[in-house]
Amino acid sequence: MKLAIVTAFPPSKVTLNEYGYHLVKHFAQKDSIDEIVLLTDETIEDKQIDFETNGCKITIRDSWNFNSYKNILTLNKAIKEEKPDAILYNIHFLKFGDKKIPAALSLLTPMFFKLKGFPTVVLLHNIMETVDLDSAGFTSSKVLQKIYNGIGTALTRVILGADRVAVTIKKYVEILDEKYKTNNVVQVPHGSFETPPQPDMELPKGPKQVMAFGKFGTYKKVEKMIEAVEIIRKRTNEDIEIVIAGTDSPNTPGYLEAVAENYAHVKQLRFTGYVHEQDVPGIFAESAVAVFPYTSTTGSSGVLHQAGSYGKAVVLPDLGDLGRLIRDEGYQGEFFAPDNAESMADAIQKILQNDAYRVALGQANYEAACSLPMEVIADKYLEIFEEIRQGKKSGKAVSVTNKVERRLGVTQTV
């Protein structure tokens, strides 16, 4: 198979670049794939191909740009020239831009390529039906929310024009099936990027690191986390370092710089900036607890799967997609009330002051992560492509509702 993958890819700063990296890394190990064509956003630096490919050729085509009106043309040019056997999209609704028209135009391409005869699968990381537009930082206007939801419904119908739409949370399948009367949506879990050996649960000497990882500024805000640690410091003698690992969300440039200025008086507060892929294990290994300072959710959490892979205890709000993910995949954590520093402080303190509890949570999360490694997820996509190919060969559209969920084993309890 010659597989084209439309994705952001390191060193891109566009969201889902880490997921794209690990997905490609594991596809490159599959004997059935001869070549991967990476249809990526343009970057000044070379793409980060630093893994074994098992003889698989990787062709890089910088084929789109964030907020570009030309993406539909440049992607079409690349597909026309490469002639892949199948196309996989790794996207969400703001993948191609935060401006309405260029983002919408780019989301037309999966249906366009399907109509041109290319087996096309969209991995859709979130759905508009579960996004709280106010708390996620899009708009508080009720009128604009109705407009955005209307646009989201129209774009969802377009995306559903692909051969298959894969979503990471079981509830998404139910929502899309009920609202859009579709029969081509399948759940494929997010999966864990890496499955390292059993992690060392001992913490390094020095202050206990309370860490948040991601792209911040919209619904991921670190002010309450900083305030929560300050509360713990007043209550106890714990030696704590606050680590903010990552960058601004593309939608909120300058956010972390402003936070650093506003909290310059706080001791042992460290901002790492962008974390390169090879440095991610160290960031997690040195942390006592990973905190999810979210006020809302917009899909499955790659950071939670990473935390599990490295055997970390987590502190998180029990809301939306994050709560569904915890229940569906067997992760465990200490919960807090969203946007509440006192509640978050209680949750973090409970873990920091009970080492046995910290280790137990980390072990449970490691086991949950090991149950769905990315190599298994890649196999599931190959099965879906084979089913599409067989359907096209026979001239029949194959309904996947329920049947594929059972066949792929994605509804089992972890």
C-alpha cells in the first residue's frame, strides 16, 4: 500500500503534530505499507523523521498552510501527482485554520478525494456536538454559538462524506449516528504513543514537580494551577516546583508570556517552552503529578495517554470528553471542580502527601496505556482500509455501524 496521511508533523506547532508523528512512526513498521506520503503543513526546519521505517519509504510533501485559502488546490495537486492507494486524515475542526473560510474549504477535501475514487478515512478528534463554545474560549455570545453550531453541523455532514470517519470516543459514534443517520462512523481509540518498559515510580531528588503539558490559553489555563500550588505551600512544608511544559495555543498567542509576567513573584515556577519529542519522556519522568487545568474539553486527550505511558498520577476535572475517556479506557486520577483553585489544591495535595497512592494511580494508568498501544491502532486503520477496498471491489457500500466496532474490539472494557 502507498498511504497518504494528511497531518501536522513535528517540528510543526499546529495541533495534533505529536499524534501525527507517532501514527506515522507505527505505520512505517507495517509490512503491508511500502510508502507513506506525508501531506504536511510547511515548516522551515526539516520534518522529524528519526525512527526506523522497516524499509518503508517516506515521502514528504509540504502541501498546506494554516489559514491558507489555497489548501484545497495544493492538496489536490499533491494527491494527483502521488496517486496513493488510500488517504488518512488526522484532523479536528480547526486543524487547517482558525479563520472560518480557509478552515472550511480544507475540510471539503476528504469528500472531494473520496468522490475521485481514493479510499479516504478521516480520524476526527472532536465533534462540535460536545464542545462548550463558551468555556472552550470560542465565544460567549449565544447568537454566535448558534451560528458556529450551524456551521459545525454543515461541516460535519461534509466530513461524513468520506468513506469512513473514525472517532476516538464511543459516545461520539452514538451522537453522530443519531443526529446524522450515518452508517460509516467507527470508534478507534486514541491509543498510547509509546509503551515504555515498566516505569520507575521513584521521584528524582529535589522539589516535587507539579506539571501541566500542552498548548495553553483557550480552555487549558494554568492560573488556577499556579494558585493551587500556592495554597498547598501555605498549608504544608512541601517543596514543590511548578512546571508549565508547552506553548501557547495558536488561538491565544502571548498567553504564557502574560502569565509569566503576572506570576513573576511565584517561586519555583518554570516555563519550558516547546518540548521536542525526544525530551517528552524526561518531562514526564521528573514529574510527581500531571495536572489537567482544563475548563472544558474538545476531544480525546493525547496528554492523558502520554501520562499513562510514563506511569504518572494525574489530577483532572471530571467533565465532558475527559470524563468519558477515563471511564471508557480505565485510567484513574484524582478529580477537582473545574476552574476551582481550592479543589485543585486538595486533589494535588492528596497525591503529593501519599506516595503509595501516587504509585498506585501511576501503575493503573500505565496498565491502561499498555492495553491500547499505537501499533494496534495502526492495525485497526489498515483493517478499515481493507474493508473499504473490498467494498469498492464488490461495488457495495459496507455499513460499519456496530459491526466494525465489534470486529475491531474497540468496545471492550479496559
